[in-house]
Amino acid sequence: MDKLLIRGGRQLRGEVRISGAKNAALPELCAALLTDQPVVLQNVPRLQDVATMLTLIRNMGVTIERDDEATVRIDSARLSSPEAPYELVKTMRASVLALGPLLSRFGEATVSLPGGCAIGSRPVDQHIKGLQAMGAEIVVEHGYMIAKLPRGWRRLKGAHIRTDMVTVTGTENFLMAAALAEGETVLENAAQEPEIGDLAEMLIKMGARIEGHGTGRITVHGVEKLGGCTHQVVADRIEAGTFLCAVAATGGDVMLRHGRADHLEAVIDKLRDGGVTVTAGDGSIHVKSQGRLVAQSFRTTEYPGFPTDMQAQFMVLNAIGDGPSKVTETIFENRFMHVNELVRLGASIQVDGKFAVIDGVEKLSGATVMATDLRASASLVIAGLVAQGETLVDRIYHLDRGYDRMEAKLRGIGADIERIR
């Protein structure tokens, strides 16, 4: 099992290129199942979750071609098995995104209940309720969601769908299903993340009729058929935010190429309040940091609020920041599992339910720590970069699920970090 060995204390300087967003690439790979025409996706990150999704759709009979320049060509003309088996999706929650496209195009789908990292419950009941509102008949048996159209139906029917909570993958599933449905579908309480807007733009290129994406109310006018397209995956705002926190923690001067500051406003505001200089450019973000930062309290909320996917990384800044701070996690109930590992490095953090109270310390000390989920692993890497001595991060397969060659990028801007295989 791979580990990362980090020798802390180096400032970061130079340029780093931000990869395409995992949370956009995964639904967009599934969107390619909606057409029998070739789809070309550019700027696809090299991640374990992406590799798993490519294996999953290839297993359905889809032809996949991938080059070395982050371009993937998907041809679903000969898709013969609309099924996502447990063996292929047990490590990836995004597998549920295959349900809507398969059902909408083929009238049937069998998708395993998804797995993934243990940061809390993400029930699929909202997906099922929304697709049932469009006429789907869905049962859950032996760990699988088995969906089909009613007898005599050719297509799903448009519907008014209001979810009980804001759900990103639910919104994406409904968007894809509604694109080929008969009539109009209105999604209320829709998620507003940039990755959803990017998916909608891809579907529009394929011939879908979508209005209101980027707001809480999206309208989809179903069409009979979708075609192929070429689409570039939007930049990964969470990877960009992680590098912003890494520079803020260690000090230095780094240019993030292909970063989107407009997708990170809540995080950037907190960084600036803490004393970091962040300048937005045309397709880039420039970050400079020196000296100890002022700790910042924050509360995670749905986009455009402070993202839960940045909570762990920013907590490292508070752990070494000047003064006390409080972090409130409102999205996932188990997303403080990195706290015990940060404490091993010398952080002073107390957790009470959905609150974490941090008293900033002047330094962290290297130790062996264990990653528990994707973003927790990134926080431990940042902590290792700033800690005195050596830090060994174990179970970094979590990191590989969502970061494109992170240690290589960090080495390129001055970090002393190596992968131990």
C-alpha cells in the first residue's frame, strides 16, 4: 500500500496546473451513455475514481479511447449491458450517476447501491423518488436498484421534482434523465455547484434544452435524441482550493494555472481575512503568503457557501493560525475523522458533534498518520508540509481517488515529498 513521506518546512514557489474536476468528469462520462454518437471529453483528470468509472462503462460494452493528453473518447453505440455491478462500484459513490442515463436511453437499468469513503450517509432515496416522479418503476433488491419503464412506455415523462435536501448527484441524475424524457421537467431545490453547470453545458452541446442551471430552479425540455459533442471538463475548484491552503500554510508564492477564482469565492474570502494575498487572473489564481495567519471560523454549506470538501484543508490553517476558531460542519456527520490525526501532529482541536473548536499552535511536529477519506488525506499532506521533521501519510489510495498526481505537482513547486510504494 502506497504512502507519502513528507519532510516539512519548505516554502512553495512556482506554477502548478489545476486539473479537470473529478466531480464534473464523473457525471459527464455517464452523460456520454445518453447517445449512440461519439463524445470527446478533454481535460479529464487521471484519478482512481475516473479509472473506475471508465472500467464500469467499458464493462457495459462502451468503447473507450484515452490518450496521454487527458482526452477521452467514448462511443456508446454498442452498449449492451445497462448494469453497474457491485464489484465495480463498491469504492465509488458516483456510480449512482449511471442510473438516470441508462434508464432514460434504454428504459431499464440495474445499478448497485454505491460505496465510497466513510464520511457519512448520502442516501440514494432522493434519486429514486425523483425518477419515480418521472414514471420509473424502481425496486431495491439484494443491494441493487432495479429500474424500468412501465409497460408500453417509450420514454420517461417530464415531472416537477423537489428534493427534500440539496443533492448534487441527485440534480445531475435528474438532468441527464430529463434530457431524453417526454415533456418538461422542473427541478426545484436544485444544487448550484459549478460542476452541475458544466454538465448542463455539455448536455446542451449534445442537443438538450436546459434553462436555469446555476440556480436553484432548473427547467429541462426533453428531446427525442441526443448527439455527440466535444467538451472540456471544468477546472477542479477543490484541487485549486487545496493548493491555496498548502501555500497559505507553508508560505510562498505560487501561480495556479487554469484555476477559477470565481468558483472559490467563499474560500478565498476566508484566506484574505486570514492575511493571505490572493489575486484572480484570467484563468489563473496567484497566491502569496508569509508569516502566521489569523485563524478564521467558518461554517460549511451548499454552494456558493463554504464547501464541505474544503473543511479539512482549511482546518490545518486554523490549527497553526493565530488565535482560536470554530468550524461548523453541516453537510456530513462523519467529516471530522481527520481531527485525531491532526492532533497526533500536535494540533489542539476539540470536537463536539458538528462543531470543532481549534486553538492555534505555533508549530506541528511530524508523525505517522492515516488518511480516512479523500479530503482528510489532503489535509494531512498540508499538515505534513508545514510540520517539523518527517510525516508519513498512510492509506493514500484515498488521495489518489481525487487528486491528479498531487505529490508530483507539490514537488514541482518546492515540496520535499515522495511516494513510497
